[in-house]
Amino acid sequence: MQKRIQQIAIVGAVLALVACGDPTASNERALSARADLASAFTTVPVAYTSGQTTYNSSGEGTGPMFPGAPAFGLGPQGSMGGMGGMSGVGGMGGMGGTSGTSGTSGMGGMGGMDMGSGMGPMMGGGLGDDFTGGMGLGRDFGRGRYGDPALAQSTCTYDAAAKRAPCTPVVERGLTVTRSVAWSDAAGVPQSAFDSVTTNTINTVVAVSGSITRRDSATSTIAHRSDRTISGLAKGSTRRTVNGIAAGQEVTVGKDNTGTFSATRAAADTVRGIIVPVSGTGRTYPTAGTIIRVMNVSVLRASGTTTSVHREVITYDGTATAKMIITRDGTTKSCTLPLPMGRPTCS
């Protein structure tokens, strides 16, 4: 009798579930909605790479994420060009780009976790050259063809009380980039300017803020901040050590053919104990340390919110192959990244 009662209860629960809708169809709809967000991961929030981040500059894309346009690009009505770094601010590149007409380049189609071009499955254009064995050691490393700190000194004035040098803000297309630099020697004593022999550590803080308005009146609000410290720059050092954090978001509010929406891309990356040997004979790449990168994409409509999350953990262990764990919405892949300058493969 007791068993019969239990069977009736189970049948009743199943019938109630079916009455509320088809759970399989519901899951399929949720997965489909997330797949629609996938292309947003091929780039990073606008001007995110103007700071000290781990992303390749190609990940900047052509503008803010816009869900009503093809591949989440700016679409046919886009008025915002691509953004690189900030020209004349410590080697931060040019915040160029021209008015877009299609605005979809760089947001190319991808299925599942086979993302983008250039760096295979990695989001936002992949890792920057600093972390893959590219030429030079990147902005503000103190050496190489990218961002000699001598350039930073031409736009930054040392503040003895703050023990750092605020730089002249740069304003471009409605976005303001503020930056400051702090130098110190091997003993940790602050310096008023970069010295090619004695400066051992550079700390750079970059903030980006402002808004961009499309021709169809959709508005994107941008807010980013990064803080990175690089040591081992003094003459005779055999390795550089990098630690840093960056976080930011791009929020776009507008209308498309389905109604009003709010689209958000939030990105964050952390650099922990990255060690890059110094070599005068060829490319060098990290031999220790970890990089963690996360991006959250969501679109809010009257019908509800769709969200997708992508996370990457890159670990260097002294070999010529970095290990990566990539997770998208609970699905995980194990990957390897040949060094220097290789393409990742995943299983």
C-alpha cells in the first residue's frame, strides 16, 4: 500500500512538471540564448586594452556590444571606430579608428568554445605578446620597442607627496584615460623619474571612463581600471616579475527590433607571479606564474535576462607549454599553449 502511494506521488509530480512546460525545450531555449551571446566574447569591452591587461590589442574590436546587430558588433548604424591604446601616454598606442559602417569585423562567428581568430579558443583576441613570447616585454616594462618609460616622463609630472607621477589625461571619442606611474629602485626607494640603470620597479595605474552614443541613440557607459607592478628592471637583472589586476565594464542601453535592452560586458583579469627571463638573444616567455581571466556577458530585456560566463586560467610551469583551463557556462576544456607565440589546442 505504501509503495502504491509513493508511485502515485511520483506520477503526480511528473504530471505537474509537464503541466508547467517542457523542461527539455526550456533548457534548449536557454542554451540557444547563451549561444547567441557567444560572439561577444571575441572582443573585450571598449578601451579595455588601453589599461594594463593581459589581452591582445586585436581584441579591442570595433565598438561596444550591441545585441541587435550582426555578431554583436556595432552593426550598420555604428559610428564608433576601433580603439587601440592611447597615443603619447607612455607608449599606449593610438586610440584611432574611423566611423564604422558595418562595425562587425573582429566579431566573427564562432560555435561553442571554438572562438575567434588569432588565438583559437581564447576570448578577446587571446593573450598579449607580453605573455606569449612576443618581441619586447610590453608597455612600461622598461625595455624593448613597446613603451619606453622615457616617453611616459614627457607627459607625467612627479608628485613628491604622492610618490608617483600623474600623467596628462587623454580624451578621445567621449572617453577619458587617466594614468599615473611610480618608479623605485631595488631597495624600494621611490624615484622621481625612470632611470635606465637603477630603476627596478614600475607601478602603473590606468583608469578609463566615459560614454559613447550611437547614431540610433543607444548609449554605452565605460568604466575600467588596471593596476600593474613590474620589477626586475634594474641593469643586470636576469628576470622580470609581473603582478597586476584589471577590471572593467561596458553597459549599453538602447532599442532594437525586439524592444528596449541593456547589454553588459564585464571583464576582469589577474596576473600572479609571472616571471619572464631576460635574454638578449631571442624571444623569452613566462616560466612561472598564473593568469586568470573572466568575462561575463548579459542582456536584459522585458522578457528576462540572458547571461553567459567565460573563464580562463593559464599556468606557466617552466616548460615550453603553458597549461590552460577554459570554462564556458559550466563546460570545461583542458588546453595547451605552445611557447613562444603558439596557438592553443584543447581537448
